[in-house]
Amino acid sequence: MERYDLVVYGASGFTGQYVVEYVHRAALETGVTWAVAGRNESKLLQVLNQASEVVGADLKETPKIICDCSDTESLSRMARQARVVLNCVGPYRFFGEMVVEACVENGAHHVDISGEPGYLEKMQLNYHAKAVDNEVYVVGACGFDSIPADLGQTCVKKEMKGDVNSIETFLNVTIPPLPGAAINFGTWQSAIHGFANSRDLAGIRRALYPEKLPSPKYKLKPRGNMFHCNEMDSYAMPFLGSDRSVMMRSQRGFYHEKDEHPSQIQCYVLMRWWNCILTIFMGMIFGFLASYKFGRSLLENHPKFFSFGAVSKQGVPKQKAAETNFELTLFGKGWATKGDHDSPPNRVVKTVVKGKNVGYGSTCECMVQAGLVLLFEPDRLPGVGGVYPPGFAFAETTLVSRLNKHDVTFESSVVTSE
């Protein structure tokens, strides 16, 4: 059976419908073949009609694959028709593993946009060995979570020239003052169940990494729950997204498989001081409710109320999403040489990553370009297959330069060097 280069699974979902537009544009640029997949043919056709109006081309005859995550045989049929599956169906905690398994068993590479550490690390624990055996790559977190941060740290490494002792990231998201939600309900749902099952993650990590990383000689201290960041001239607080966990998995790969000096990681988000206080207050309520079944039900059934309007089951309005942009600044401290170091870090590297339309623009572009790299650059990927985070998987590829040409930009510079 001939395989399509890219198959968009979940094409009729909130994000999948936008991924279709980006895959079409990639097909025009590169000549790849593609198809859409989902459980309802009429909804797939509706998405293709909508995308046709946006891109100015007739996409109605795009091949359609009917499959359902509750039907393993249908997922296997889909995987046998794909070289790369772009999996847009979340929350991945509930709907991701069966797709990964189908891809690994049937020889299709798998890319997703999950920001769920429990799912991502469980997939590495359970499927890495089989993926290596079957020469299949499974690369998660290939959207806004967490390509800017994880690829950003590879840029810091390259600009540093030597060992990187520590990396701190500072995320700034600009949201226009327009009516409507700012966060997708799927992201909210993932956060609820991720918090509720956070204890499971510790066991997964012990199994995945039984050995601790070496203790650093020059330690990076966390900055606290709320602080003024002089480097960015803004208040900040810890970023509770998946960036740090994904970046640390890449650090594990660099250390265990390439014998490179591991870096310490801390991730923060920039806010006005009153937003920091409000977020802490909301986080306390969220954490309490997510710890109990009745609380999770309240959070899922009334997202708008408990998020103070930030989340809605109707999704983010298109215009608001289009004007929601991000800038991620990474500061790396290290040395210009590799080896043992008798003095503290004396070189600072700064990498700035920028992107537009966080949820449905930059995320889609990152996902599609990651899929193209899997297709066109197998000789630059680690080993012959496996389950990897994007920073480690794509460290030696052209993904950064590809994204620079598609409005997700990476710019690195040396700030100080002694």
C-alpha cells in the first residue's frame, strides 16, 4: 500500500482544522502528498471546504481516512497509509497512546503537539525500545509546547561553543483586548488531569531515568514564586507548562547519548505584578479542585467561571487567536570551552524566539515543519528511531532555519564573554 507523506489525524478538531491549511501550503512548497483522517467523513469534508476558502484552492478531493481512537484496527489502517502522522487529537492523556502504538507497530513516524509531561514521558518509557526496533520516530511536544523552548536551548548550546551550565527561559505572551476566551478548552482539560495525576509522573521518571544527573558545581537557584526580573524589566513567576520537563528530557539525551555537560533549567513567565498575584490565587483554587473528582467535574463543566473568562468550550475567537503572539527569551550561562571548569560561568548567550498566533499559527507551523524534517532529513536524526523530545531529535537538522523562513524566528547572540 502506498503511503501518504503526511496524514493529519484529528483534522476536524480545534487545532487540526488549521493544521490542514499549513499542510496544504507545505505541499505546494515541497510536493509532499497528504491526507486527512478522523472518525466523521462529513466533518472532514466540511473542514476541507473551509480550508479551501482560506487558501484559495479546492481541497475537497483530498484523500480522507476514516478512523477512530476507540477502534485500534482503524488506527492501524491509518498508520499503514502514512509516512508521518500529525496527531492533533487531545487531551493526549486520554487519546494519544493508542495512536502512538498504532504508528510504532505499523511503521509510521508520529508527531504531536502535546504539552502533557505525563503522557510524553510515558510514551518514551513504554515505546522507545520498540520504536528503535521498527525504525520509527515518535516526537512529541512539537507545537508552542515546546519547540520554541527546546529548540531554543539547542541554539544556546551552539552559540555558547562550550559547556552550558544553566538556562533560564522567560515567556511573554501578548493577548489583544478583544472579547472571548484566550485558552482552548483542551489545554484547560489537559491541565486539570495533569495536575490530578501528577504523582504518577514521579514513578514514570524513576523508571525512565533511574540514575540522577551529576550534581552541578555552580548551581542555578530558583528565583521564587514571584519576583522582578531585571534582565527583562518585568515581574515574573514560574512557568507551569511543559517546557522545563521537555527541555530536561533533551538534556538527558545530550548527557546519556552524547556525553555532553548537562545544563540546569528554570522556566518563567512574564506578567504584571497584579496578574502574578491573581494567577497565584487562581492556582490555589485550581489545585484544590483538581485534586478531587467533584472539583475536576466543576472545572470541566464551568471553565469560563473558574478561569475568570480565560477558557471557553467554544474555543478562542479567530481574530483574537490571530493577534495572540509570543516572545520567548532564553539566557544561557556557561563557558566558551568544554571540559572541567575551575571558575564560574563567564559567558552569557541570549536566544530570542518569536511567533504569531500561538495556538493556531506558530503551533501548526512548528508541527508541520517537524513532520517535513522527519520525511526529508532521516540522516540527521538520532539513531534509527525512538521516542524523543524535539530539542534532542532535531538538534542537528534544519528545523530552526525552516522555521525562521516561516515566521517562527530564532535569533542568538553573545551578551557577555570573558
